[in-house]
Amino acid sequence: MNNSWSKTIILFHFCFFTVFAAEQIPQPPAPVAKPFSVRIKAEYRSLELAASDQTAEALVSTEFLPNIPAMAGIDLAYNGLGFAGTFKVPGTGKDSARYGTSSAQDYLAYYFGDRWGADMYYQQYGGYYAQYPNGKTEVTTSDVRPDLRASYMGGNFYFSLSDKYNIRSGFRHDNLSSGFRFGFLVGTSLNYYSIKADRSLLLPSQEIKYPEYAGYRSGEYWNLSLMPGIGLMYTEGGRFYGSLILMVGAGPSQSDIVVNSGKISRFTDNYKGHAKITLGVNTDTFQTGMAFITDFTGAGAFSRNTYVIGSNLLALDVFINLRF
């Protein structure tokens, strides 16, 4: 996550806590009169692969980005149980001659209740281009990687430690009631992601510096994380609403990568961060809003004994939700 996104999250965090000190008492959540919902969204997103040299100064040495700035999706739900699909909008990418072409699909199933919630997801991307934050910035033909493919699957479980913070209200913005709600959260995440390419993901200079990773063209990562966090929700008269979810955690990881010398397997660690900020307007039958989401998973974060690739999702959603 870059510094600008970090500062944004910290600023929202501070603002919410400042207003929370106003000692307003929230009302109980109102029952959902219309249990069916159809949500249509437009999304600007980037699912990046960040390759970092953990043996040196933990600096990101290469970023692989898909040429997919815009996606569209639909979300169908009944009483907190739902399914969503998101797909690339054709013709919205950057210059394909310079950045190549990419494909993407994203599926999500979920349930959110009063005190707990869970989701399962599957994402698949193909076609990336490389950029180098610590070096050159211009993209050349050799930086376009149509051979690079990535897939992600996993699940998350969330639990509110306070009955004053409603999981479904905070995560799905149903059952809204006037006032502030704050709660400590605990979550777990189990995810798997794989990366496959026809040629090495390392620069020639990196392969000379780290010969044990020469030819790094495939990797599989299993990550289990425990994520404590906070949830903050404010609704004005049940109409205007704003929410913040911030969770940070860590856990064990199993990584298997393919290099020129063969297969390397390591049991190591991971760190995971998730943040979501949402603002919107709500009625009984209609809801609209926008949300900023970031979610990062990196293996080998603390052991500093490996060359790893982490995944970083950045997304800005604009959505319309109809209830029946």
C-alpha cells in the first residue's frame, strides 16, 4: 500500500474517532422490511503483484499490474446471504500496444448476520505489465507479460466482539439506524494464490544478485491469518451513512516456488491488511454510495529470508442497491 492510501486511511480513522467522542447513543437496528436486494456497481480496480526483496531492505523491486482499470458487477442477496460477480469492461484499458491486454473475473459468496459474517471468493487474472518503483518508470515491450497469470481463492470469517456493532450493518449497510456504532472485530482469513509465467519474473540483475531464485516463474502460497480490527458506523436519520472497517493481522504461510534449480518449499509467515471506507445515501428501497477498498497479503514478511510476491487489491466502487 503506498503512502497516499495509508495517509487517507489514517485520516478517516482519526476523523471517525473524533466524532465518536460526541457521546451519541445509537438506536437498535431496525428489522429489514425488504429482504431481497440487487446491487449494480462500477469499479475502478487494480490487483497488483508486488515482488519484494526481503533479504535486503524490504523494498518493492517490481510491481506487476493488470491493464484493467474498469470493471462492472452485479450482486444478488436475500437476508444477508448473497452472490456477486464482477467482470472487465471491454475497451477501458490503457494503450494495449504499450501495456498489453488483460482478462479478469471475480466471484464472491457471502453471509452477514448480526454478530458474525463470512465470505468466499475466487479471482482469476491474466496478462500483466511491469513497473519498477525504485528504478525506471517507463514501460517497454519487454515489460509486457501476457504469459503471467494469477488466481486467488479463499475465505474470511468476521466476528463482532460487541453487540452494539452489527456486522450486517457495517459490512453490507442493511439494518441502518441513527447514531454511532463502534466495535472491536476479530477475523480469520485462509487464502491460496498461485502465479504462473512462461519466463522468469526477476530482472537479470536480480538473478545475478540472488542466484537461488533465478528463473522464478511459478509460485503457490497458502496463508492463514488472524486479523483483529475495528468497525465504525455512523448513520444520520437512517439516510446518510458512513463506515470504516480496518483489520490488520498475520499468521503462518506455506510457499512453493519453481526456479531454474527446481522447486523450493518454505514454511514461513505472512501479514495481511484490510481496509474499507464507505459513504452513501439510504432509503427503504434504494441505496447508493461509494467505497474504497484495499486488501494486501504478503508472505515472508517478518522472516526476511526469501524473495516473495504479495498480492495487493486496490478498488474504488460506485454502486446502486435496489431492495424488494
